[in-house]
Amino acid sequence: MRYQRWLAACCLTFGMIFGGCRSGNGGGAAETTPETPTRVTAWTDSTELFLEYPAMVVGQPTRFAIHLTRLADFRPVATGAVVLRFRPRAGGLPVDVRSEAPRSPGIYGPTVSMEVAGTYDLDVILEDARSGDSLHVPGVIVYDDPDDIPLLPPPSGGIVFLKEQQWSTVGLRTAHAIGGSLPATLEVSGEVIAAAGRQAVVTAPVGGLLDAAGLARAPAPGQWVAAGSLVATMTPGLAEGGGSYPTSRARFRAALEERARAKRLVEAEAAPPRRLREAEIALEAAREALAALGADQPESGRIALRAPIGGVLVDRQAVAGSMVPAGAVLFSIVDPTVVWLQARVPARLAADLSGKTRAAFTVDGEARAWSAGPLLSTGSVIDSVSRTVPLVFEVTNRDRSVRVGATARVFLERGVPIVGVVIPTSAIVEEDGRPTAYVQQEGELFQRRDLEIGGRRGDRVVVLGGLVAGERVVVGAAFQIRLASLSTAVPDHGHEH
């Protein structure tokens, strides 16, 4: 039976190339065969059924292969009994066949032996507390004699991806294509940039030596730093020649000495109390002047370098023990929780867009689509090289999934609704620069479709050609289906039919 399943897989995969599976030594058109099993795929809101069974004859045991998938997570049904209820259309009592548990996760293999020929409607009833369900299969025929079985055509061409492969592929899901409409969109290139006020650098306020101990505890690129947190310390150089730090330090030392002298004089009643108050005010002013330069501990002479904003440390130029000049950039910090999307619109089309234009975008290397926030500005100057006008949108990015610096494909709404078939954007796979999708024709058979895209909004796209409403498209791990179409290896499977 495993050989027959392998042969069926080969027929499905290469049927269009070789014209179907043939028997005997003759050539010409593909022959039909009574051994071709019947395949049925059905869905409810919670379960997918893929059923395979050979032609049924009165008195002959028939092995059914029932594959059940939970649509909540697209994992195989692993527990519960299955009841096959055959209801004769000619009337009479139904025939129940029960399978208490799957032979392997997701696969039930009951054997059915019917005593009366005729047409039956089949209910596949899953009895499970977690995902109980009932799926309907109409028109199951039981023949009186094997000679009554009609010749069936061989399976048509397609991409075989067995249920075992589907269940083991992380993220593989399917969804219905539905009729609907979305606004027409204009696709342009773009870039994710840091928002104004959410990018800062830490510089050396004076020339000096970076302390090794402080840098050993400094954050690494990619780590989050809180506003005001210590990132490094430094010791100012001694030869600044009249710079602000040496002057402020000298004033602090002088003020410190004056306060001590005034205190002694006041205690000896050799000076009025006002002199001590004036000395303390001068000392506090000198201390604040040093603090403005980052000197948390004026007595030690070291300067503390702190993060001006909270964000991700994206660059670190500081090296322990190095002498740096005043103004040297030591760290760069970006707050990515809000970013800007800058779209480059061809100048000839910019006039078609209004201040209420909405945008969605994808970034290179990501299948996910994001919705941009409000339009912040429209450039008034045309770039002399690209002949484009920049549009800047705000993007809320609390999970930091959109990275600053990423290039983007931006889809700008143009207002006119486009009617077609709506699918998730994650169903689209770019192949040779063309949008494609993979349609699940039946449980283990898929087909590649070239698409004509009409418009996008967020994570939805409207298709003008290539799909029909009601078809199921692969919306997760579609690339794995593409790889299966390119592979010449026989699919690995281990269950019996």
C-alpha cells in the first residue's frame, strides 16, 4: 500500500508533464484505472477532513484513510474516536463504523464492509472533547460487483505535499479567498528612519581619558538603555589651556576652600554669618557648573556620561583607555517605539495623493505587512536625481519589529475601490519578480497561481486575476510548497492506507 501511495504522489506531481500514469506497454493517451482512489476534502469552521478510499464493493472490506486537521492551529487531531455514519439515500437504517483512536496523530484507518449496494451520504463524526465536529461527504457509492466500477481518470497535475509534511511544517496554514474590495494602491519604494526627537548621541563634553572600569559595565549595541542611565565615565585632560572644565574645577576648589574659611571665622565670631551663607551659595554655583559638564563627583574630577533618552544603543565608538577630543561621538541611541516611514513618490503622481492618504508597507526579508499611521508631511521639493517627492508617515512600533534603516515597499491608497478576491498578504510569494500564491486543490494537492494585484490595505490584498472566491490559499510557509514543487524526491511518509 505504501508503494501505491508513492505511485499516486508521483502521478499527482508529474501528471501534467508525462500525461498521467500509464499501465501496460502501450503509448498514446493516459489510461484510466479502477484502482484510482476517491479523494474528498471538506472543511468546517474548526476541522479539515481529507478522506481517501478505494471503490467499495458489497462484501469486500474497504480501508478508509481519514486525515483530520484542527484549523485552530493546523495540527493533527491526536485524540478522540471517529464514527463513519453511512445513511442510505434509498431509505433504511444508517450503518455506523467506529474507530476509537487514530493510528498515528491525525490519521484514522477504519475498515468498512457494506452489505447493501447503493448510494450513501456519509457523516464523519469526530467525538473529542477538544475539537468535536461533524463533516459531510455526499454520494458514496457501494457497487454490487467489481465489474460495475467505472474507469476513473488519473489524477491531474499538481504539487503533492502530504499531510505528514504539512503537520510538521511550522507556520503552515490556509485561508479562504473571499470576494470583496479594497482601495486601489500605488506601490513605491521607501525607508524606515528614526523619528525626530527619538535619536540622540552621547558625546565627550571635554577632551579626556575614557575610564576602563566604566566602559566594562557599559551596554552593548542592541541593548536598551534608560534615559539618564550611566553609560561611561571619563577623566578630563590636564592640558586644556583655559577650557571650561579646568576653569569650573578651579572655581569649585576655590569656593570649597572659601566656605571652610568662612565657617571657621563665623564660629570664632570673627566674621558675620552672612559671609558663610555667601560662601555656600558660591560653592553650590560652582558645583552646578561642574554638574552641567557631567561631573557627578566634583571632588574626584571624573565626568559621568549619561544617556539623554531611553532607547536602543545602536553604535558604540568608545574604547577603554583612549583619549578623546571634546565633542567626539561615543554612543548613538535610537528610540524605536515610534519611527517614520519615508515614501518616495514619483513627482508626476504626487498630485493624486491627499493629506488623508493611508499607507501600508512591507520591509525587505519580512512577509508581514504593517499599517502606517498619519501622514506627517509631504515634501515641497522634487529630488533632482530620483524625481520623487518624499511623504513621511508615523509608525507606532511598540514591539520594535520594524527596524530603523530598513528599505520598504510602500502601498499608498488612491481612494478608488477595486473589486476582486481578497486574501491575506502573507499568501503572496514573490517568484521572479511576480506575485504568486499556492492554492490547496485538495488535502494533499496544491497548485501555483500567478496573480494580478489590484490594491492593498494592511494585511489584506485584493486580487484581480489568478484566484476564485472560495478557494483556499496557503498563508503561512507558502515557500515550503514552492520547494516541494521543485523537488524530485519521493515524499517521505509512513502511515498505511
